[in-house]
Amino acid sequence: MPGNHRAGLPDEAFFTPGTSSFTEFLTAHRPGLLPTAPALPAGVQAAPGRFPHGTTVLALTYRDGVLIAGDRRATMGNLIAQRDLEKVHPADEHTAVAFAGTVGLALDMVRLYQVELTHFEKVEGIPMTLGAKATRLAAMIRQNLAQAMRGLAVVPLLVGYDLTAPGGGRGRIFAFDAAGGLYEKRHFHAEGSGSPYARGALKKLFRPGLTRREAALAALQALYDAADDDSATGGPDLNRRIFPVVSVITEDGYERLPAAETEELARDMIRRRAARPDGPHAAPD
């Protein structure tokens, strides 16, 4: 009730049974807390290069599940805004999300999405299906369309291990556009300004049945190629010991590769690049 709210107590809405969607609850009762709430006055366009943007993220399936990775750079126009940005985050035990686009909005959207999945499971007593998780994230992106049209777009990449898939569990990849369009991708995908180069690298490196190490090396090779041609993408920084974030999701759940393992793989890749700067060739048929 209004009186209770003024006294610092939660109002009646917090104790009334309702939707299992935390986003819908905020929309109805606290819309100003949503990351998609207007950040700019009506009619104002975001000035290019004034807000940090994050690129590049990618995903690929492999023998045991699905891998997701991202570089660490954020840019503001031609400036490097941050060198160690975390773009890959677990959403729940068997789902992860990475993002390209406006960093501040993206991080808030990731946090809200994590709460959204937890809230649904607590209310319903069961987790969402992977397809429902993708649809829910698409709806959240659609709520940000007005901001995206004014230069504050967020483009996530969602991966998960589908425990209910016919014939046994498997890794799946979902991509989105700035309007909330949802697209399931086969084998691999990349988002962000360096994504054309990353996808080109994965097109020649991917093959069914990759081991975890082979998949991680393919992801690092693809991010290296993206950084080689896209100034907004950061490659491995040996001096600062800043390396891409690489995570996997299998039947056992989400796991971020230990920093030491990622560094060892990145240094191995760079040693090989010294002999072959353009990277490995496609595997023969």
C-alpha cells in the first residue's frame, strides 16, 4: 500500500501471486528499474563514440556441448575504453549469454536475465526449457528497441546445453537482432564488429566432434583473426596477461576455462602464428 511504501516497507504487489516473469513484474510495478527504460530524453540521439561498446563474441558446438567466448576490449569511437571487459556470463547452470553493443545497458540486461530465470524456477518449481529461455531473452531485447533506434543497441548471443533434446543432450546457439528477432544457429556463430572475420575463421576451422581443447583453440584463432582486421576487437595482451574469456556448457553445467588454461592455449596459438601469420588452413575432407 502507498503508506507502507513511504515507510520503506514493500507494498502489497510484492505479496500478491502473479506472473512468473520478473521482467513483467517490474514493467507493471517498477518500470523505471528496467534497463530498457529510456536513458535519453525524447528525441535525443546517442552521439557516436560517447558510450562504451563491446565486441566480439562467438560460440561453437563441440563434442561434449557448446563453447562461448569473447574478447575483452570495449571502445568509445576510436578510443579504447576498457581492456579487460567481461562479455561472457553464466545465465544459469546450463545457459550462458555474451553480448556486443552498449556496455552499460548490456550488463544490466544480463543481470536482469539472470534474475528472470531464477525467479521463474522459484515460482514454477521447474527451470525454463532452453527454447523458452531464448524466447524470453528476445522479448527483453524487443523492449529495448526504442533505445536501439537511438544508438544504444544490445545484441546478445545465447548458448545452452539442452538436456531435453531428442536423442540426448546437446549444445545449442541462439542469435538475436536489435529488434528481438530470434535465430537458432547451427555449429557456430559470432556477433559484434569483428564477427565477419570471426565467422570466416570458424567456417574453415569448425568440424563436428571437436574436443574441448580443439574447440577452445578454434575460438581463440577466430578472435585473433577478428582482432587482426577489426580495431574494436582486442587480441591477447601478453604484457598485461589479458586473454579472452572462454567458457563451456556440458551436461555437467557451466564452466569457465581457468585463466591458466586460456593463457596456455593463447600463447600456443601465438607461437604457431609466428610461423603461419594467417592461421591454420581448413582441414582436408
